[in-house]
Amino acid sequence: MSYVGITRRSWQERYLEHAEKALESSSSTRFHEAIRTMQGQKVVCVHDVSAYGLTKADAKAYESKLIKESTLWPRGLNMRA
């Protein structure tokens, strides 16, 4: 499954934030549910930096385009574009 997101921090920091949120059982996003499901399993996790140095508006537009093309649920883990 794939997930697309934008951040100003490193992807490692952002992923750890998602992982911490995923441990909260109240989080019901598909991405957090997937992280919880993977706990204790051998998982290949690939991070791809698709773009950098964009303005905030351009980054949001690019993120939305990528989500619509490939990661919008049920094809991926993004719940909205």
C-alpha cells in the first residue's frame, strides 16, 4: 500500500509522528491502521522524496495530484486528495 504526504521536516521525523499517532487506538486513518497492523512483522518500507523546494501551494497541488493518481483509498492509504 502507498501513502503520499508533505512535510517541511525530514521524512523520518514525519514517519515517526505517524507511528506515534498510530499507536493511539483512537486514530482511525487508513495509514495509521496499516502501521498498527504491521507492528511486529517484517516489512519493507520504502520512502520516496518525489519533490522538494516547492512553494507550499505548489507542494499541496503536487501532493493532491499524486494522491489522485495512485494512493487514494482503496488503491492506497490516503483518505482524501
